[in-house]
Amino acid sequence: VMFSLRNELATLLNIIQKLKITKAQKHKVNDLVGGYMLRLPPL
């Protein structure tokens, strides 16, 4: 029981880490888009 629990915990941590990375990448893209929009002259 202890082994499977540890296995599930590791899987859960992997998923959380992937989500964090995805979120960070999304923020990076948003920052790039935001910076680009700021540089464009207002229409």
C-alpha cells in the first residue's frame, strides 16, 4: 500500500510540475504579446 501511495504522489507531483511549467510559458507568451502591443502605435 505504501509503495502505490508513493507512486501516486510522484505522479501527482509530476502533473503539478507540468501544469506550473505550462502556466509559466503562457505567462511568458502573454508578456511578449503585451509588450508587442505596447510598442505598436495607437490606431
